Amino acid sequence: MLYKKILEVFRKNKICPFCRRNKKLIILENKTAYLTPAQAPYTKDHLLIIPKRHVLELIRLGKKEKENILDLILHGMKILKKKYPSVLIEYKEGSLKNAGKSIPHLHFHLIPKLKNALDIKITSDRRKFLSDKELIIEVNKLKKS
């Protein structure tokens, strides 16, 4: 299913997809955050780091939450650097429209980049939303790497 359609359902029903955590979709977690494959990835092996607490701005996180997020960013980068020459870390702060965000819950993207690859610009119109079954397969692959 296309991501744009899923977003419409989330917004209509006031659902935060990052607050509904499925343990099977988590690569690694700590007390305050978790690392998971993106369910609407920009590229193969696109990862997200998401605080467990529903927060919109980085300044609203406590010191321990920030430390835990950094630990997961580093862990995710370690996984991706085994397979890719570089990794893009992306974080958008601000309103959905102005920052170009699609989910109103703070999160960081780890996007693997191939050698000499151009920046990836995929709109929500073209992104595919992976099923939980597809995502579980990705989680198991990434946990083994």
C-alpha cells in the first residue's frame, strides 16, 4: 500500500504509528527509545530511531533520552556501515508542513548511501508502506548483521 494512503488513515483516526510499538519490529531498544527499520523506507535498509515517549521537539527530551537515542544511532550506523560506504542521519525539527515531516513524533532517520549516490528525494506519494510481515523479515536480517 502507498504511504500517502496510510498517512491519511493515521491522521483521520489520530493514530501515532510510532507510539504503537510491535516488539517483533524492533532491532534494539533501551529504556527510552528504539531502533527499527522504516516501515515506509526511502531506500533498502533505511532505519529509524524513535523515542518511546511521544515528543515533538528535541529540546523536550531529557538528558538520558538524548544519550539513549545517540547510543541507538551509533548502533544503527554500525549495522549499516558493514554494508554501505556512508550513512545519512536525518532529523527534521518544526511543523509537519514547514519541516517536510509526515509523522508528528520526533525521530531520526539513518539512510544508507551507496558510493557516488545522489541525495535521495522520495515523496510520500511514491513510498511503499511495508507490511509487518515484510518488516519482521528485515528486522531478523538486520539483527544477524
